[in-house]
Amino acid sequence: MNIRNIAIIAHVDHGKTTLVDKILHQTNVFRANQESGDLIMDNNDLERERGITIFSKNASVEYKGVKINVIDTPGHADFGGEVERVLKMADGVILLVDAFEGPMPQTRFVLQKALQLNLKPIVVINKVDKENCRPDEVHDAVFELFFNLDATEDQLNFPTYYGSGKNGWFNSSLTPCEDITPLMDGILEHVPAPKTPEGNLQLQITSLDYSSFLGRIAVGRVTRSSIEENQWVTLMQADGTAKKQKVRELYVFEALGKRKVNKVTAGDICAVVGIEDFNIGDTIADAEEPEALPVISVDEPTMNMLFGINNSPFFGKDGKFVTSRHLRDRLVKETEKNLALRVVDTDSADSFLVYGRGILHLGVLIETMRREGYELTVGQPQVIVKTIDGKKCEPYETLVVDVPQEFASKVIDLVTRRKGEMLIMETKGEMQHLEFEIPSRGLIGLRTQMLTATAGEAVMAHRFNDYKPWKGAIPGRNNGVLIAKEAGSTTAYSLDKLQDRGSFFVDPGEEVYKGMIIGENNKPGDLVVNPNEGKKLTNMRASGSDGAANIAPKILMTLEECMEYIQHDECIEVTPNFIRMRKTILDEEERKRSAKSLKAEA
């Protein structure tokens, strides 16, 4: 059968998943009366809530007798590990670019990976129905990006399509048409059919699936020869071991599901059942003369966090899985499919160092575990420091901020305070486009401050760049925190009296414990307060004096905001229903003692 394998890559929010929706509708995957909804491929709860793609997925459609395997990829730099491995399954890529924003940092990152793998690019300029969009300028910017990334002559000669995913049309010129037929024809014309070299079976496992009936399922593309049901194969692992195993069942992707088949030939993507103990990057090869494919290499992680068991007074009240054994098993299981994640044991049996690509990458893992019923404590994110040529070096990132002109000076001030250096400043319409180089440490906690300073108008994106010499101390949070003095239930009377001290993260009637962070102080330095004091009642009543206390509503913080907010001596307690910030050492006297000993050491 005639096959095309294509991956869709773009910066976050440029419309990848919407384009996949349109391809599925165009090829009549759904019955006429079937409810399909939007963003069909984002089927995970977290993806739907955040409106972003986290896991890459594939669907397959049939168009004019040709089978097209479409791979939807995430747009965030934190999930770059997902993109790097699935590009191995494709022969061509559709690079989506927003007609107003143009190529963004993430566009550059994924495009570089695709060009290195020699994939044939098709450029789609999306959202041409937006006001003040500039499709022609964007086309020139994309060409320049290809040139800067050392694209070959053939790759520089890319076809371009314009259109609007939301309105459902794409055309080779700027004139609107009926549907996305021109783009579908372009895929058949420009994307090459898979090359199938001669030789014995080779299939590299690029992702995995799980089914409660069949167990772990290996997913990958058959590079050479063909694979059949009940065939004996050799599993070639990264460490050089080879195991003989038998293929039990084979599935190919059809529309949004899978179809069972007896044989899959080279060039198609399939799911293999019956292979045990495999990892991503292993090769399924011929039983008699096995040959392994090169192992997938993924960029190094740049951040780590300490994950530990929940040791607060409220331990075990909320979650099902609370022991260190549960935590360890879950983290090890995650590393099997999350290639950019590493887990390392520490001196303590109750905590583990988890390395990842960034705050969002680690935040999604914590959020997923929390929903599965785990209770855990996580510490402040730390960047990974390396020694290169005898010098202490830290990761640097390229930060791009688009912001209305009146806020540009505030943004520049915020970033330079955190040791960032400005590289580019351009005007795009009414927006100011700023590019900085900043140490990764400076990005922790920057987003919340940036949105406050720009009244929520700033659009920021960042991408790992390189390791460079250490930049010195970066100022942390300015204000201290309010800490609960005793365990108990907060009262409206008490919070009302304390309002001039700061703003609160708790409401009246919430359970708190000693050492828990219940609010932000108005001044630098931490303050221990008692939020549980009740009002002493007397026989005397005065009209109006016992009116309801006027308390400002509590500040709600998401998990990522908490991760950016906490300091080195604080941690976050995460349970299925609550996210609480607390001091690592709950007792006030012990905290003072440990601070003194740290000062003495310094």
C-alpha cells in the first residue's frame, strides 16, 4: 500500500492539533451524525484543561487511496524529548507558523531536529484571518530560519501553504478556498514515500502504549523487511544484550484506533504485542541475523527537584499511595516512557532527585501523580551546574517576550535584574518584540512577576541554549511569608486582625498545621502568626460591633506558581485534593538553629 508518514511541528498555540482535526474531518473519519468535538487528539484530562499537547500521538487517514500517518507533537520546549523521538517515524514535516507571530524559539528547536534527520518540510502559514497579520514577512522569516539552520538546497526549496485552521481552509496562495484539499494534495506530492532498504527486519521502538489486557505495547516504524504475527524476533537493547522473543499480535493505526493485522511491511507504523522488558530506543530485529539501529539520543535535562514522601502532620489523610516504595516505583515507571526524565537515589531512603527539562515538564509529572492518588513533598527546582574547563557553568536560555509598547521598559528592567542580557528589540505592529539571553535560574519565578508587571499582556517563551560561566547571585523573592504558629482551624476573627500583615493563601475554617505557609508578608522576613484564635465572648453586646469580618478572598496558586514561589528552605506538600506550601523544618526553634549553623558554615 502507498504510505506517507508526516509529523506536525510548531511553536505552542500555533494550531497543530486544530490542523489534525481538519485532516480527520476532511478524510471522513467520522460518520455524518457523529459528535467529534474539537482538539480530538488532546484526549488526556491535563491536556484538555491546559489547552496544550503534552504527549505525541498518531492517527492515520486515507486520502485518494494513500494511507497518511499523521503524528501530532507537543509545542513546549519542556516536552522536546517527545518530539525528538517521534520525528524518527516521519519522512516529512509540516511546519506550522502563526501569520502574526512568525517563527518563535520553539519553531527553531523542532525544525533543527527535523532538518538534521533529513526530513522533507512543508511550510503552512496559519491564522491569516487574524488582524494585522503579515504572511509575506513571515514567509521571508521562515526562509531565513531555514538558511540559518544550514538546510540543504532541496530543503530550502520548500512549498508554502496559507490558510486558517479555524475557518477550515488552506491554499497555495492567499485566496480562501472551500477546504484543505490543496494541502492534502501537497502532502501526497511533496512528502516522499518511505525508503525501504534491502535486508533483514529492523523496527525501532519510538513510543509505548499500555493496555490492561495486553500489557505494554511497543510502537515504532518498520525500517526494513516486514514483521509477521507469531514470528520469532530478537530484541536488541541499548546495553548490547539481545533476547529472543515471539510476536503475539500486530496492529496498525487506522483513524483514531488500531486494527489487527497479520503482517506489516516496511515504511508503516505499527504496534507490537508480546515483546517484554523493552525500552524506548531498542530495536526489534531478525531472529537469526539481528542488526541494531542507532539508539535515540535526547538532549540532557537542565533542572532537578527533590521528590520525597509526605511527612507533614496531615500525612495519609488524603491519598492512597503514601510510602517511599510507592513513590519510587511510580517514578521508575515514568522514566520508561518519558525519555527526558532521570531519577537518582539520594542518601535518604525517603527522597529521590528527579531531573527534567523545565518547570512545566516536572509540574505535569507531579500533577499526573497527584491525580492518581499519590501524596508527596517536592522541593525548590534547582538548575544543574557543570564544571567545564575548570569553570563553574550553568544553563542559559533564549527568552522571547512579546509585549505592548508601554510595558517594554518594565519587562527589560525585570529581566536585567535577573542577569538577563538583551539581544534584539523590534517593533511588530503595536507589540514590542524582545529577545534576551538569561541564566535558567533567572526564569524560575519570572512568569508570575512578568504577568503582574504587564497587566497579563506579556507572551513569553524560552528555549535552552547552552552552558556558560556562572553569573553570580540572582535576587529571589522580595517579601517574606506568614507561617502558622499552631495546628488548628483558622478563624475569621483572627485572619481579619492579621490582614494588615499581608495577604493570605487560606480561608477561614481551613485546617492548618505548625510551620505551614498561610500567606505572604508585606515586608521582607518571615513572620510567625496565630490564625486560629477565637473571639472571646462577653455578656455585653454593642450594636454593629459583631458584624461580619471583611476578609479579602484567599490567593489561589497553581502548582507551577508554587514551584516558582518557594525558597530553598521551603517545600510543597502535594496531595490529591490540596497543594500546601510549608517550611521544610516545621518547628520554629529548630529552624532558627539550622539557619544559625548554615550561617556559621558559610
